[in-house]
Amino acid sequence: MSIKFPLILINFKAYSQSSGKKAVELAKVAEKVYKETGVLVAVAPQLTDLALVAQSVEIPVFSQHVDDVTPGAHTGHVTLEAIKDAGAVGTLLNHSEKRIRIDQIDSIVKRAKELGLVTCICANTPEVSAAVAAVNPTMVAIEPPELIGTGIPVSKAKPEIITKTLELVKKVNPEVAVLCGAGISSGEDVAAAVKLGTVGVLVASGVVKAKDWYKAIMDLVSPLIK
Amino acid sequence: MSIKFPLILINFKAYSQSSGKKAVELAKVAEKVYKETGVLVAVAPQLTDLALVAQSVEIPVFSQHVDDVTPGAHTGHVTLEAIKDAGAVGTLLNHSEKRIRIDQIDSIVKRAKELGLVTCICANTPEVSAAVAAVNPTMVAIEPPELIGTGIPVSKAKPEIITKTLELVKKVNPEVAVLCGAGISSGEDVAAAVKLGTVGVLVASGVVKAKDWYKAIMDLVSPLIK
Amino acid sequence: MSIKFPLILINFKAYSQSSGKKAVELAKVAEKVYKETGVLVAVAPQLTDLALVAQSVEIPVFSQHVDDVTPGAHTGHVTLEAIKDAGAVGTLLNHSEKRIRIDQIDSIVKRAKELGLVTCICANTPEVSAAVAAVNPTMVAIEPPELIGTGIPVSKAKPEIITKTLELVKKVNPEVAVLCGAGISSGEDVAAAVKLGTVGVLVASGVVKAKDWYKAIMDLVSPLIK
Amino acid sequence: MSIKFPLILINFKAYSQSSGKKAVELAKVAEKVYKETGVLVAVAPQLTDLALVAQSVEIPVFSQHVDDVTPGAHTGHVTLEAIKDAGAVGTLLNHSEKRIRIDQIDSIVKRAKELGLVTCICANTPEVSAAVAAVNPTMVAIEPPELIGTGIPVSKAKPEIITKTLELVKKVNPEVAVLCGAGISSGEDVAAAVKLGTVGVLVASGVVKAKDWYKAIMDLVSPLIK
């Protein structure tokens, strides 16, 4: 299925808690919350689980990364075509844990459009957010790396970073949707993020490491239920 | 299942012909040949298809690549644990299309052993083959890059490279099995490779791009049927 | 000395013709042309020749690259502080032969400003030019990679790329100066580039491989002499 | 000049204390100690200072890194030819702060031999030391990364790593000289290293950050004076 906003995008990273069979389980919990609340929850499982997860759920599935190569002799690389064949609707790109070059982002975004795939480009500063917005992705996710995994939400600890990002991105390209991430773990954090003007959040450990996935995701979507 | 020799290891690369549903189909053909002949055929599908393929067949499934990180906050990376969770028995490493560093190979091989996973390290020259043998992997695959994808088999075009590789590898570490690759597409090429002293082959386009997968794989295993 | 526009910036790359003692010779020829014509010519010698060239001439000397690290335990890396200590006024960044990430460009540009160093960021497309302009460098150099080293000047073969780059860059950040490069080898190419709205050119093989350096550089600056 | 053993090789890294003019000063102090004691001291200044330092002293000058490219259109890269033109006798390679791939080490070592240049390959474990020895460099320097910059000398804290490295390297290639590094700062550390069977040390902060360079280097060479 396609994406819509507001959006809660769960990045499974390479956590053991969300690997293999557990990736399918977590994706099914996300799907359940979506069906119950109507707030869209999307998942980005590990690369190795992508096809298996995508065929198991009916919510949008993202790849965590794509390489700037086309199908062919590229052992160990991930193509846009492969994630589409696997059933993904799009991909995260340039996460702070997997940065790529701006010419690669430009190339991948252009090709993703041709293939009908969605792109969510991560950025560490307002200036970098503006820069990646200039290559016309679907979304930009601002994530100050120093807050990632801390439980200290960017939307509350550094709202000025989000405000400045929105200002710079909208000036460069008003059609790009802005998500925020880093330290998000509660509905309160999501509410603060949306109030600042973002259309959703990128979340990882806040969900993946939660003892009760259903409860954690339900908490995140709660301020977005209409 | 575990591996044994002789071994035909099929690398699906990022070819469109072996992506998504077709990855499962190709793996099933490989499995069929194994069941009919007793010659072990293993497959290395794209990363995105790994879990899906591994749960669909009972032959050994390899990852095409693994990153030198442990489970955790590593967006877009592939861990040994993830490929194990996905059902793989091991991984290719350092393919000419995805070279990594020797300290990373050393680290991954050591951890793979602890996890009971098999490693097949690709190398481009006899000297590099000897180098990677020094870190004690399960297998080394010698592949002169200039022959990859050409259809000109290394086992016939440059037998002296295989001979020298075997000599240097055995001197450094006699327990390491040696495969050869590059240009392999027929049973004749496999027979030549085994006659030189290797225990099998790494093959990609010779199978993946074949019009008839069953026929192509059956031809490869034919000289190995007892 | 500081920079001014129009500017002819000569990239020595890793050409043997401009290495070691010949780097100093070529820089002195560039200096001579500047002194005779008043048109500023700057040079970017190989990293290994940087300090030697910088202490030999009184025209602006650029580094070809800088790594995103601060002084310290970084064997084999090039810091902004090192190029400043060597006598450079600034650096090229993100050349098509040495691409770096956008977060690194952002970080280096911010630190370069603090150190009083000039930055010239190369870009391959109008969109990437706009992207790098968003991090506020001194200059952007648009260079379609397919024309680099061909002798086919971008300013004449693909003027629309320069026009679109100027349009997008000026919209994102009107304070960024735009150079163009790729295939530039004559005064005619420079005149065309300046007429389109750029403030100068980035040139490499057109000068370095010329039989007569003085004649080649004099030809380039000729349309800019007042 | 050429190298000989025992050897004290000083890596200037990217320290501000050994940058620009101070690089020449430090190299001259090293030269002075060599002339007074006959114990060879070599220096590896930052890339940007290489030509300037090499033309200022008569002791062996090493590059800290070389890229696996030949002279040509390679902006921001360092070639073997460039360091030779700059006056270097050879290069460090694969330092823990600048790791490269084994196929690149193989390629660079082969070309360095043709050019009459010396190679010193750094390695982090005994197994990696054996691996790099297999591509036939002049020297291998074993440096456990966890001790680098600590002042805790590997020769005293982890002698078994050196012993095992010597054993594995000699088995793979008895012609390769073994240095050790990490935490070395005194003559006592050097004496311990040589007693274990190495032919010298790789040292960085222990010298560069010393208040009195002459005293620090003289202390290092003291146990080697005949």
C-alpha cells in the first residue's frame, strides 16, 4: 500500500529483538495498530527480512537502505528494483548509521520516482536537511545523531532544530514532507513533533526495545487518532 | 543444512532474473538438482530475499555479504546474527563487487565460527587468496575479476592462477577449502576446476542468465555425480 | 592571498605532468600569468606537494580534498588545519573523483569558515549543486562527469546544465559563487562560461597536459582581461 | 636514503604539534638523533607536508598512506609516484586510522616494488599480520588498536601478541620484517620490543606530544646504540 500522513515509521535497525521471525511479529503488531486506529504505521525491517516481512503484512514496508546501482552484477548490493520485487514501497536513505553521498542520493531519488517508490532521506542538521530536500525526495527526516537512542526526544529537547529544518526545507522545496526522529518514544513526543509542523516521526529503539510492542506503538499513535 | 564438498555455489548477485519471487524459484531448481544427483548445490540470493529463500528450500543458503557489526543500532547493515536468524548457513565475503578490509574479514570470520556459520572469502589473486586463508575461513574462492561474467572459465583460461592459489593457500593454511570462480558456465569448466584441485565452483551469470536453470545447473553438477 | 572573481582554478589532479618539482613549476607559470594580466589564477596541487607549492608562489593555493576530521590521531587524513598550516587558502571538496557525504561537506564548510578558509564544492547535476549550496560554501563548481577530461566544454556542449544550476543555486543561496568545469581548455570556453553567468572555471587536463603551460593559461584568461 | 634495521619510525599523524613548519622541525630533530647515534630514525609527516619535509632532511621519509591508483585523473588521491616525486622512500599502509582492503594492499605492494619503494603494512591482530605478510611487503607493524595512544606499550602489556605475530608472519613469509607499535614511548619499551624479536617500532604520540622531541627520540634509540 501507499503512504499517507501523519506517519509513524519504525526502523528495526539491526536489533536482535526485531530480527528474523521477530521481524514478522513486530510488523504484524504495527499492522494491528494501524487497522485499529487508522493512523498509518510503516516498518523498515532489516534487509535480510525484507521480502519475508513485506509478504506478511499489508502496511507499507521500507528498506533501511539502497545502493546506487541498477540490477546486474553487484554482489551484496541492494537495488531499488530488488526492494520493489521484495514488496517494499520505498526506502530510508542516508541514516546516520549508513550515510551515503549526495550524488548517490540524487541518483537514487530520481530512479525511485521512475519506479514509483517513496524515499525518506535522513539528515543530521537543518542545513543538511535543506540540502537533501534540494534533490526532491518524498520525505526528509531530521535526526540529530547525538540524541539517537537516548530516549531524549528531539521534539522536546531541541525544538529549534526542527523549526529551523522546517524553515530551510520549505524554502528550498515546499513539497517535501518533514519527519523528525531521535529519542522519540512516547505519544507526548509525537504530539510535540507534529505541533512543530512535522508530519510524523521516525522511531527505532523506542519501539523495538519496548517490552510490549503493541502498547508502545499504540502510545505513539494516540495523539494522532482522529 | 550444513555444507559438504564438492560444492556448486550459485551467487544470484543483483540480477533481475533472480530477484524476489524468481529467487525462490531458482533456489527450488537448485534444490531439485541436489535431490536428484546428491551433488550439493548452494545458493546466495540477494540480501532482501534471504529469509524468504531460506525458509523455502532445504539446501544451504548463503548471504552475499555481511558487515562487521554486531546486532544493535546499525541501520542498513547486515549482521551474522541476522543472516543466521534468516536461515542462512553462512556468507560470501569480499566479492570483487563488494570488497571489505582484511581486519573486517578477520573479525567476521572469528565471529562466524562462534555462531556456527560458514565463510567463503573471495580473492582476486593467489597472494590475496593466501592472505585471506591466514585468517582461517572455511573456504577461499579465487576469482580473477577480469574473467567474471565473461563466460571464459578461469579453470581453462588461467589454470596457473588456480594452481598457484592452491599452492600458496595450502602453505599458509592447509585446512582451507579452495573454490574457483569467474567465467564458469559448464560441466566441462567444473571438471577442469576440480581436476586442478579445487573442491567446487562459485558461479553466477552462467546459471542466473541461463534460459533453462535446471539444464544449466544439471550440466554443472554432471562431472561430480558419483 | 585571498580569492576574487573571475577566477581560473587549475586542478593538478594526480597527473605525472604536475607532480613534485613540476608542481612548483606549473604554479609559478600560473603566478606569472596572474601578475601579467591581473586575472586571478589559483592552483590545486597534489596533497603531497601542498606545502612546497604554497611556500613557492603568491597566488591562492587550494587543497584537492580535506577529510572531516580535526587535528589529532588520524593517520593519512588531511585536516583543514593542516592545509592552512601548509599555506593553502582553501580546498576543493566532493570532486567527482573524490566524492564525500553531504554531512561531511556541511561539517567541513562550517569549520572552514571558522578558520578563514575558502571552499569550492564540486557537483555533478543542477540538483546536487543546489543541495551543496544549501550548506553555504564559498563556491560551487558544476561539472558533468561525462565531460571531464574530454576537451568538450560544458559551457558550449551543455549550456542548459549551467543555466539550470545557476537558477537552482541562486534560489537556494544567492551568495554562493558558481564556477563550471569539465572539458574546459580554451579562452573561448571560458568566455562562454562567464557569459552564462558563472564567475570562473575549474580546469585540469586542459592546462596540465598542454605542451606550453604559459600559452594554455594565457589563452584561458584572455577573455577576462580588462 | 634507504632503510635499515633496527628502525624507529615516527608517525606524525594529523597532530597539530607536527604540522606545517613544525613538521620540518621535528624531522630535523629526528635527523640529528640519527646522525649522533647511527640508529636509524625515519619520519612519516602528514601528506600535505610530504614534499617539504622530504627536501629538508636526509633521513628516510614515509608517506602515511597511498591510494591504489596510478597517476592520472584522480583528484585528492595519493599515488606511489607522487610520494616518490615528493622524495619519500616508502609508505605506511593500512594504519588502524586508515584501513584499506587486502586487494588494494596487494596491488600497492606489487607496484611499490617496481618503483623501488618500501612498504610498512599495519595490522591489528596476529592473524591479520600473517595475512598482510602473504602479499610480500617490506615490513609489517603489529599494533593492537586498543593500546594506540595510551602510553601502555604493547611490548610490555601484551608481549604474547608480538610473539604470536612473529610466529605466524615468519611461517607465512620469513622475509618480512616485523615492527611493533601502540603505546610505545620509552627506550625501555623499545628494548622490550626488540628482545621479543621485532626489528623496531612505530611510534606517534609518544614522540610528537613530548615536550622535548630530542630527549624523547634519544630515549627511544638509546637501547639500540651499539
